Amino acid sequence: MTRLYDHIDLRVPNLQEATPFYEMLLPALGFDQRVEIQGWLQFEGSDPGVTAFFGVTEDPAHVANQNCIAFWASSSVDVDQIAEVAKHAGARHMEGPMEYEPGYYAVFFEDPCGNRFEACHRVRI
């Protein structure tokens, strides 16, 4: 098995308010192909033959919790770039980017609705 997940299906209380954030963030994470699906904001990766996607839809009753979706970055420079995109997109409660321990460099942040994310570069030392 080479793939670790197929898709992320995320809820937000107001899709219209969350859309500008995700339109900036998702391409920076590698989801660079927007797909039009009614009621969804969905982006797929452009790798041929790979069907991974990140979809966001509205659930007015959604309440963010302490779950965190972490994305792997290929370098600490990539983490820094994702942090800048997240900041400009309106991320809240940013922590980092910084080295948390040897081999683990990350940034933590929340979307405007309180959903938690991380971009990290981790290597075994």
C-alpha cells in the first residue's frame, strides 16, 4: 500500500465565508485542480492517476473540535511557504513555524471556522 488516504471531507458552518480561505490554502497543499460539485468546494491533486481530493461542504450545525489534519511537507522551506499562505488566507491561532524537536518542523493553524491544521516536515533521526 502506497497511499495513506483517499480524501478529506470537511464541514464548515458557512461555506461562503470559508471559501476564500480554502481557495488560497488548498493549492498550496497540492490540491490544485478545482472541481465543480454543487454544494461543495472541492480541489483535487493534479498527479495523473491519483484521485486524492479535499472537499469542504456546509453544515450549519458544525462545531470545530480538537481534531487536527496534518499535511506533510517535503522541506522546512515548504512549511514556511504554507505558513505564509495560511496567514494571508486568514488563518487563526497560528503557532510556528518552528522546530518542535529534532527532525520535526511544523506550523499549526485554524481555518476561520476553527478547524485545526498542521503542515509539517518530519524525518526520522
